Amino acid sequence: MKRSIATVMTAATLAALIGLASCGNSGKATTGKTGRPRVTFMLTDYEGSPLTGEHAQEVIDKMTEWTNTDVEFTFVANDSYEEKMGLALASPDDMPMVMHVGKVNLGIVDAANAGAFWDLNEFIWDSEKYPNLSKANKDVCKSLTIGGKLIGVYKARDIGRYGLGYRTDWAEKLGLSEPKTIEDVYNMMHAFTYNDPDGDGLNNTYGLAMCKYTGPFDIIQAWFGAGNGWTEQNGKLIPVHQTKEYKEALDWMKKMYEDGLIAPDWAVRDTATWQDQVKKGEAGMFIDVMDGSRRIWDYFVNNNVPSVLDPSQPAGMTLVGPINGKTLATSGYNGFLVVTKAAKTKAQVEACLHYIDKMCDSEMLTLAAYGLKDINYTIDADGFLVDTDTKDPSASKCHSALNQTQCFIPTMLANNKPSVKQTPRKMKELEVIKNNEQYAVFNPALSFLANSETYATQGAILDQLLSDARTQYICGQIDAKGLQSAFDKWNKQGGESVINEVNEQYKANQLKK
């Protein structure tokens, strides 16, 4: 397995190096000739020559004025970013104050345990100093908590992105209302399969579109209360396959298959053709991300696929969030920003966080995403933003890299104002996703799995073993005894060790609260 430099360093060596970089714990933020606080960043160069072009300095000046911070950016090519990050963590002289990190892995955990990063719990919940960051979702922050310390500010992604979409016209034709319970979902699947929803008189439809990607089963399991990958029971974290709710969900999915509500060859169908099952009228329901169902809806409208109720109107999709009051949560983030011990004083940490907080302001979200008004974009008569750079992708180089400094807390770009005019379908998607947040079930073991030595080496094998056993059970290739044999194999091949390693951390984390 390829390991980063930070991963293979000993904790003692890393701690010693960090100690050299973190002498002192008070004082003022470092300032340049301007008198403004100075912050250093290391970010990824995805496109070559970021923050360049005719208007780049205007963008930087506007950013500097808004945040009252002088920022020095170091951009590293995407292919070598992880290696450079490992070197930076190992060398106090090369360590920037703020770094973008893609995910929690053993290298990041080692660095955190050695004291490379500040505990941001001490800072970001101050709503007066950080009006944006203080609104961070605490469930998402748990995934970035190592040894009781919050090591980074997450870069927000939609938490409530998962759910169900179904053919609105099929349901209306059959007199079916929006499903709220698991029984409702099953009844709709059955009706879509056997009650001729398209009205052609043929037995040629299925309730649910499925393919070899089994993510929909994870969502269904959450509806049953099994949890999200892992769950907490009696003060201990356990993988969901050890819950009774998981077995209930599996038996339900097995019945769904046996009753012919999904295509018999679903397990070998290509993921690339998955949405086509609904687009072509083969299936009426789609379980995955909400934008998947919305894209099917877009296809119906853009291609004038006729409604079975009124051929003069296009078919549509209804987007549904929770079933039984639950839906699967995403991790809630796509990368995060760490404040390293290169920020040697609390004042310097506060300068870093002040800048990050200000970059979450509406004005800076617009600047990073769209650039300068009347140069990169305009505002139309209805107040919507019109991106004028779409015909010249290189024009965005003057501003687009700034989005790496943004955490989108509490506002995601799609909800920012001014916004690009959205279709009613996209607006409905955003509405459902936002509403889903209150019902979303998180994985409580994410950060602990990253620090599990056994999971680091065996995790992919263990996950695949469970996935294969689930598919085999649903399709009737193994029975309950065979399923239990797969679970026993999972235990012996490292699963028991993973559970122990996860719970050692979970217990230690609870004690530090």
C-alpha cells in the first residue's frame, strides 16, 4: 500500500519537529508592511497558473480588503500534493499555517496525534468572532475529531443528498400518493411492476431501477434504523450488519427481488445505464442522490417524454427525502482545512480563522465562484447572476482557486445570493436536500476507522466481503446460514480487530469530552 511520508514517520519524530515550530502560545498575529495579519496557505493547483490573468490582482485586492488579511498562497500540482503535504508536516520551515486536506488517513491521524494541528474547538464556536464558522454542523465535526480535538474546518457538502425519486405520472395514474413508510415504498414498487403504470398493456416495467452499484441498499437500511455503516448501541459502536434492523432490511430487499420488483439481472447491470432504466420507462423509482432523480426529470422535460396522463405534457419525477423519518447522511464534507502549528500563537490561529470565516461571506462566495461584477459576470433585470465567462474557461483562472479557501459554512454556493437562475426542478431538489438534513443518519465511526491499523490494510477486503454477502443473500445464492458464515469470516479476517480499535478510540474520545 502506498503511504505518504507523514504516515511512515514515527510519532516521536513528528512531535519533535512540530515542537520546534510551535514555541509560544500567545502574542500578536504576524503582520506585514501593511499592518494586516499575514496568513500562509498551501493549496492544490488543478489547472496550472492559478490566480493569474488580466484581472487577478483586482480579485486579490478585493479579497484582501474584505478579509483584512494578507495571504501568501503556495500552489502544488495535484499529482504531487500529498507528497508535498507529508514533507511540509515533517519540516517546520516548510509548514504553512493553513493546508487543504482531502481526507482523514493514517498520515493525518499520526500528525494530529503528534500535535501538528490546533484544536479548533477552542476557537470556532465563538459566534462573535466567527459568525459563519460557529454555525458548523457538530455531527460533521465529529468526523474530524481525533483524540477529542477538532483538527480541521470541513468544506461543506450537502448532508441530505440521498433519497428517493419516482415517476409522478405513473403514481398519479395508479392513484398512489407520496410514500412515507417502508410499506408505502413496497406498495408503490409492486404497483409499478404489476399494475401497468405506462398503460401499454404489457408486463414490461419494474418498480425500482437497480444496477451492480449497491448504494441504494445502504439508503434502504437507514430507513429500517440500521444506521449508516456503523451505529451506536449500548455505549459501543458496531458495524450495521450486526444489528437486527440490518437483517430486517435484507429480508425486505430479498422479498423485493423474489417478487420481481427489480430486474433479475440487476447485479450485473452497468452503472452507466442505471438512470436509463427510468428514462426509457423500464422502471419507475430511483434511489440514490437527489440530483440523480432530478437529472432524470430534466431528461423527461428536455426530450419531451410524454406523461402517461397527458401526452401534451412531459413526464415528471417526485423527489422524496426521508422514509420512516430517516435518510442516509453523506459525510457532510469534501476535504477540510487544518490550521497547523506554523501558526505559533493563538493570535495567529485567530487570524487564520478570521480569514476563513470571512471567505464564507456571501460576497466572497460570489467572488471565488464567478469573479468580478461586470467583468466576469453581470446581474440581470430579475437580480439573477449571469456568468459571462462560460465561453472562455481560462477567464476564471483569476478567481477560481480561491474556492479552496472556502468552507461554505453556513451557506452552500447553490443557496448563495445572487445566484444563477435555477430551473423549478433544481429548486425542488435543493429544497428536499435542505429538508433532509434534520432526518439524516450519520456514520459515527468515520474518524475512528481512519485511525484503525487493521482497517487501513484490510478495510477494502472487509467491505467487499460484506457487500458480496448482501448481494448473494438478496439474490438467493446463500441462505441465512451462508450469510452468517460470511459474517464469521469477516470477524476472523480482521473485523473483530477493527471493532476493538474503533471502540478504543470511541471510549477515549468520550472520556475527553
